[in-house]
Amino acid sequence: MHVPHGARRPGAARVTLLTEGTYPHSHGGVSVWCDQLVTGMPDLDFEVVAVTGTGREPLAWDIPEHVSRVVSVPMWGPAPQGRAPRGRERVRLAAAYERFVTALLDPRAEDGFGPALYRLARAAADGRLSPFLRGDRAIGILTAVWNRPGLAVREARPTLHDAVTATALLEHALRPLAAPYPETGVAHAVSGGVAVLPGLAGLERHGVPLLLTEHGVYLRERYLGYRTAPYRWPVKALLLGFFRLLAEETYRRAALITPGNRYNRLWEERGGAAPESIRTVYNGVDPAAFPPAGPEPARPVLSWAGRVDPIKDLETLIRAFALVRAELPAARLRLFGGTPRGGEAYRERCEALAAQLGHADAVTFEGRVEDIKDAYAAGNVVMLSSISEGFPFTLIEAMSCGRATVSTDVGGVREAVGDTGLVVPPRDPAAMAAAALELLDDAERRRAMGEAARLRVIEQFTLRQTIDTFRSVYLELSAFGGRAARAPDVEEDAFAKAGGAPVRSATG
């Protein structure tokens, strides 16, 4: 779906945002971050290529005039239109696909991933890839490859059903290759994974420099998600191989990588990113938009804000709350945030858990709140229970509002909090409950922590710092086409002070 908007302006730097499941079709931290970047730079021209679910998702944000168009790329909607290749074209595409799936399954053949991916991208741009992957030839190729002697996956005895399932999942995952590729300016992928595919294709075809910002570690979250996915091991092996090699290709080819925290940086370096191509840029908020929250509630309340999703691990939070209420019977747990489509079963599971533990009367799911500040003000302590995060907006927003926090030690949480809140291990209800009780029992400590948290945001995590940093990166990459000279002997802090950043060649 193409949504035309404002006209392009001659001479303005151009940025194509590449998103998946976030801006501009949903709410949440990454969507907030995207909206901040776009609205904060009216002097630049933006386009958005958004990977969505069905393609019928409405816009959740007002789109500024300097966004020339929004292209929706549905992964699970109707199959893309096109004609299956024939003759020599079919033979060449089949050979490329065989090389592609071999790279996903055989460590000795991983060097073939990139060349095969870009051959598939050309077929996708011509409308040939999706029809080919929906045909019997693609299934036959996969069946032959993963039954080769010497491959570990062969020991799991993959079936024809596995081949059909895996091929269908790959067809959906590769659909973004058929999206319009960036042809000028900078392509900015705001997550890893499938959102990057049009950017890699634009880099390969037009030399458009690719900028990558990972808020969470996309590959790690795929590993977590596939642990409980309803597929046999051969299917999981193929898909996880795809996501791993896609991450490595992205890290290798990006002109610059701007993780939201040092934790993500470590994952990216382990995935093959050159250290000199990485610069940490923290998320920021406007402290004036998140002023001190004011008086606390009279009764003890734990509040939480976010989307209702398994990665937020509300079950651990509910179990922790049960332990808190055993000590403080008057305590309440208020959960603010929407439930994404498809997440209803998880919310029902959480509600059932609260009832099973005997606390259905004290745990309330309050849905999306008109003003997120109200969610932070609702609690004496703001909780975060996620098993994976980048640099969470809800945390720094709550800190800016002067609330004490209890958070899980994932992603950039410890970098955000410093010593202004309590950090506990993930999936540990007892530790979370102990930290919450520690703060609920000490009003003076909560007050001091809240004041220190707000000061920390003002000093280190403001929105203006974030926008100024990305504007300088956009302009540098645009000016040099991703080929600005590197200075490996210069420390990263020196680049930060100068307002610049080391970038990697668009062709390397």
C-alpha cells in the first residue's frame, strides 16, 4: 500500500526509514522514537517503508508534510502479484535459491548468502520471487539440500511437511525485497531483520548508504521467540540460519551502526560488525514533556506501561506482585498499555494467572492511556519486567517524571538507570518482589531516587541530543554517499564531541 503525502523538496537531504511492526502503524517505544526523529527534522525529506502484518493496518500517527510517502509492505496479507519465472530465468533463480538455502544450513557455504540474497532481490523486484517460492520447485530444492549427507539438520529427519512450512515462512520473510528500494539519500533501518532487506537491496543496486539502529537485538529476540514456536527443529534451523546470516550481512555492509546501548553493541561486534563502524546513541525524551509526576497514590501501587506482549514478561511481574501483596495486602498492580492484534491469548493467560494466584481483584489491565504520564503517576514505583529491551522509553520517561523504578537487567536498562533505581535479574519474581517491597517501605528513598533519576535524564538522555546526533549522521552520509573517510586512531568520544561519526564505505 502506497500512501502519498508531501512533495519532495529539491536540495533537501533524503532519508528512507525502514521499519517493521512499528511506525507509523502502531504505538510503542520504537514508534515514538521514529516520530521524534521525523517531526524533529522538518528540514529533511523522509519516506517510510513499513513492514506490516496484513497491510490493512491504519496509520497510528499524524504524518508530517515533509514525509513524501508511506509504503506498507504486508508480510502476511495476500501474496504479491507477479509471474513465475520460466526457461533459463527459472533455472538461474533455482540455482540462486539452492545456494541461498545451502548457506542457511551448511556452515561451509555461508559465504554464498550475500550473492544469493541479491540475486533473489532482483527476482523480487521483477515480481518473480514470490511466485517461485510458492511453487513445487522451491520445495524440492529445500528437500534435496537438507537431506544431503553431512548436514546436522539431516539427523532430525526433515519431512515434506517441514519443507512446505519452511518454504512458506521464507517466502513471507523475503517479501520486503519486493518493496521500492531507496535510490538516493540515506536508508535508515530502525531495527535489524526483515526491515533491512530493502535497504540492503538499495545499497547493492544504487549505492545508497545504510544506517542501522537496533533498539532491541533482533537476532536475540528471534532466538527467544523460536524456542516456543510450533515448528519442528528443521524448520527452526532454517529460519534461524536466515536471521543470523541476515544480521551478519547487515552488520558487514552498514555504513554506520547506531545501537541504543552498549549491550547491543556487544552483540553487533560478535555478529561481525567492525567496532569502528559502531556509535552508541541513546534514546532521549523531552524533560519538559515529562515533568515531575507530583504526589504519589495514598495506597501502595506498582505501575507498568508498555504493550502486552510475551517479551515484556508480565507473568513474572504478576508473580512478583503476589509476593508483594502477601506483605502488603492493600497493594495494587496497574498495567497500562494496548494489546497488539494476535496478543489477546497472552493477555488472557496473564489475567488467568492473576486469578489463579488469588489477586484478580488487585491486578488491573487498563489499556492504552490517553496521556502516558498518568501511567507513571499512578504508581509509587514504576516496574519493568522485560526479558529483552534496548534502551526503553518507558523507563527514561518514568525517570523524567521523578518516579523510582524497579527494572530487569536486560539490554541498556542498567545504562539508563545507573544508581537511580533498582535492577534485578529477569524471570526472577522473588528478586523483583524484594526490590519493590524495599522501595514501597521507604518513602524518603523513593523521593531521593526519583529526583536523582530526573536529573540523570536531563544531563544524559534528552531528545535534543538524540535529534542533533542523527541530523549530523544523515547529513554526513548524504554528503559523502557513505564513503566518508574513517579515522581508526581517533577515539569515538572525539567524534561525539565534534558532532560527527565514523562511517563505513557504502561498497564495503
